[in-house]
Amino acid sequence: MESKENSVPSASRRRSSVLGYEQSLMFGCYREQLATFARYQAEKAKENCIKIFGDWILLTTLGMVIALLSFVMDIIIHELYALRNWLCDLSFYMPVQYSIWVAFTVICILTSAVIVKYISPQAAGSGVGEMKVVLRGVVLNEYLSTKTLIAKILGLPLVLGSGLPLGKEGPFVHISSMVANHILKIFGSISSESEYDSRFLEVIAVACAVGVAATFASPVGGVLYSIEIVSVFFAVRSYWQGFFAATWGALLWRLFTVWFQFEESITHIFKTEFRTENPYETLELIPFALLGILCGISAYVFVTIQKHIKYSLIYPILVTTIVALISFPSAGGQFYASWLSAEQSMHQLFSNITWGVNDNETVNPIIDNWRTPYTSIYTNTFLFFIMNLLIVALTSTMPVPLGLIVPSFKIGAGLGRCYGEWLAYFFPNGLNPHSNRTNLLVVGAYSVAGSAAFAGANTGALSSAVIAFEMTGQLTHLLPVIVCVICATIVAQYLGPSIYDSLIKLKKLPYLPPIMQSSSIAHKIFVEDFMKRDLLYVWEGATYRYIKHLLNSKKQLNIYPFVNNPDTLILLGTVNRFELQSLLEKHLDKDRMAEDFPKKRSQVDSESAIHGKKSNVINLIVPENECLSAAAI
């Protein structure tokens, strides 16, 4: 009975401590106002609501902003194309048209290069490689800054509107990441600083998926691309977030085209109409695999050509002038349909008709773009593949914002079309000799497979097959396309790195590639087999003379290890180069040296400042020989 009586007051006291009142027999005497407790509960409920709906608000905002940017940029690019054609039509004289064509392209590229050089040099290139480095834990603050975002948005339309065969999808991965970083900072009330740091990588991974989805209308392919190419890991909780944001961004991008009456309804950007009944023969899997091998070899050639990155303003002027002189429609451009945009050329390359069978027709709006009085469609499709491969490899080294995903699809589409047309020429009745049907081969399917295979081999992403399916809206050739992409990716990875890994090495970014799972030799290598043993380090007893030697010997290092002593070398932390420089300037200034410099020399048996070697030397007792203290760092 006593235990029960004692338990009642304790429970009452616990309830009293919550609401802040004293329990009595008749009534509760409050020590605090209930308003304080109510405000606390309201603030707690507000934080819970923000945590629940904060992700939805962030992802919705991200999808809306990226979709709007993509739509506006498409309009600007279209208007620049129309402006170029209008300027060329002002004169009927070929030399004047030639000059306008070249000058327009050079001015657009030069303006973009100036914007990048003087606003943010980090805006050059696609930015996908940099995002791979960021998502592996390396801090690259300038690549996600506001200046880089502005330079990327201003420079990219000029590059694409100039007529060069480059894309916007890679830069939009970078733009989406920068927008997501700024949105995450705006929602400062959602989380603390530590929670922001923990969620940063998850939000950037989702943003990469939105960047692809809002330019290809491919939400599934965008998420898979983010998992496969950009992220070293993809959190399960980010999976639904990625699909939600990617679907929202792709849907809004296509809705904008309908609302502004550019299209009548939401459709696939490269809609195809391949036959669904008996779309391919079983024997066609072999030609599709061979096409994948050709795409893998071609992608390796592309990466090999694209080796050096230039940063001067003379280089883009020279490259643009050469490309513009070659691509003029009445000159070399007539042999590979240079006047067609990437969207127009891929629409025609994916067409369902076999061009070689209809090559004798007098008028055909599609075939007329791919033949001349001197060449046939077989020659022009091959030249389209060769010229775009060389031009894209050359122009992608310019210090301007540019993408390589759409050009890869475009190059592969040209190779696949040429390959399919030759197959239809040699096998008009199909690969099966016992079949009596004509035009059995669907040449457009080879173009789709080639585009996905070259893009997959060039970027190292098998998700390019899913993006191709979502772009065309057909799954009739699902198995052949996947076989083609797998073969291309295997060949390309065996021959060399992907284009993004190659650019990371060229830019000397801190990037640790993943271990190949297919190789068992890598798992037998220990750290001691490749680690550097002659290290420079800092400890509490180091002299200022040693610190000065440390900073002068390895000027490329920004962070130095801080150990307990030179004998055990137990790592305690790291010291920034700037902090060490500030320490030297503070303790070795001229005024202090003038005060403390002794007038007599003393014979001492001292320890050398470098690597602890014993030697008998005559030293002047100067401040440089003072020992470093841990409190000074």
C-alpha cells in the first residue's frame, strides 16, 4: 500500500513538470503561463510539418524551375536558328551568305567564351564530370556558385544557337545541381547546418536526374542515369524523390510546349511508328550486336581524339571558323545535312521508311536532305557519321558550356542509319533466305539502336537504352537495342575510359574511380603497394624553419597531415596551408626578428629542421628555430 501511495505523487510531479504547475488537493497552482507551453508545442508542430512537406516543396520547386529554364532555352535556341537563316536570306549572293553564316557562328561562340572567361571559368564544358567528383565527397564550391549558374545559363543558348552540333543535356545536369543547391540553402528553416550537409549529396543526385528528365522527357532514364553515371551510391530514400522530381520536371516541360501552342498534345520528342507485328527476325540479333561493336570502337576513337582542353579565346575562334566554313549548306554541308538541327536530323534518321528503296523518287522531303546530284544516301549518311564525330570531338574542347549526350545520340543515329541502309540493300528480303517478304528490315530501328549504343559507349551508361525508348515511345525492339548497347559498352570500357572519366583526368580533378568488379587482381593490391612513404607532415614540435621549408617544397598541396610526433606518425588531424602561412607571417615578421635577433653566436648540438637528422652545426638563434605549439595552429 505504501508503494502505491508513493507512486501517485511521483506521477503527479512528472505531469506537473511538463505543464509547469504545482499539484495541490484543491487545484493546480501554475508557475508559468500556458502561452509559453503552447508556443513551444506550436513551434514543434511547425517543425514536424516542415519536415513532412519540406521535401515535397523542394522537389516541386526544383522540377518547376528546371522545366521552365529548359523551355525558355529551347525558345531562345529556336529564335537564334531563325535569325541565322533570316540573315542568310537577305542576300542572294553566295559570298555574302557564306560570310554571314561564318560570322554569326563565330560571334555566338566568342560571346559565350567571353562570358565564361570573365564571369566563371567553371561553367565551361558539360559539368557532368564535376558532379561525379562532387558526389564522391570532394568539395568544389565554385562549381555550384551563383556566378557559375549565371555564366552557364547565359552561355549555353549562344553555343547551341550558333549551329554547332552540341547538346544541352549535360549542362542541364550541372544547372539542375546548382539550382538544387541554392533551393536547399533557401529552405534554411527546414534543417540545421549539419542536416544540410548530410542531405546535400542526396539532393544533388536527385537534381542530376531532373536535369536529364527535363531535356529528354525521360523520367525513368533520368533516374537510372543519375544512379549509373553520377552517383557513387544512391540512397533508397532518394529513389522516390528522384522519380517524383524527374516526372514533375519532364511533365511540366512537355506541358509548356502544349500551353504555348508549340505542339497539339504531349507526345514523345522523337516519336516513331515501327511495325508491331513481327518487328524483327531472330537472326537480326547478330547484326545488332555487330552494330554495338562498331559503336564501341567509334566511341573509343571519339574519346581518343578529344584529349586536350584549351582556354584561350583564339582557340574557339579558330575552331568555329573552320567548322563554319565546312558546314555551309552550299559547300561541304550539303553532303551531311549540316543545316538540320539535332532534333530535325534525329527525327529523319529515325523515320520508318527505307531510304535506299525510295532513292529513285523524284521528290521526297526527307530523302532530299540526304542526297545530292553527286552522292547517294549511302554516302551522305556515312559522311554524316564521320563529320559529326570529328566536329563534335573538336568543338567539345572549347571553353564554353556544351553537352555531349545529344551529340552522342546523333552520331550513333547516323552510324545506325548507314548500317541499316546497307543491310537493307544487301538483304532486301530479310536475313532469312526462306522468307519471300520484301522490306523486312526496319532500318529506323538500327538508327535507334545505334544512337543508344554510341551514347552508352561514350558516356558509360546503359541507361541510354531506356532514354531511347522513352524518346521514341516504342518498345518493339527492346531486346535488340539492349543487346546493341551492352556490346558497345563492353567494347568501349575494354578499350578505354568514358568521355567523362577522360575529362576528369584532363582537368586533374580529385577523383577516385571505382574498382572494376570483373577484375580480381585489384582486390589483391594493398595500400602499401602504391602509397607514398616520403611524406611531409606537421607536428607540435616542428620548427618554423621546417614549416617554411614545407610550404616552399610542395606548393601544390593545400592540406598537410598533423601527427603526434615524427616517430609514431599517428594522424591527429589536418592543417590548412593558409593557416600555416598566416602562422609564419605572424611569428617571423621583420619587427620581431629585429627585436629578438641575438648579436652572438652559440655552438649548439641541435637537431636538423628537416626529417630529424642529427648534425653538429653552428646556428643563429633566430625565431625560425622556435618550436610550433598546438595552440598556435
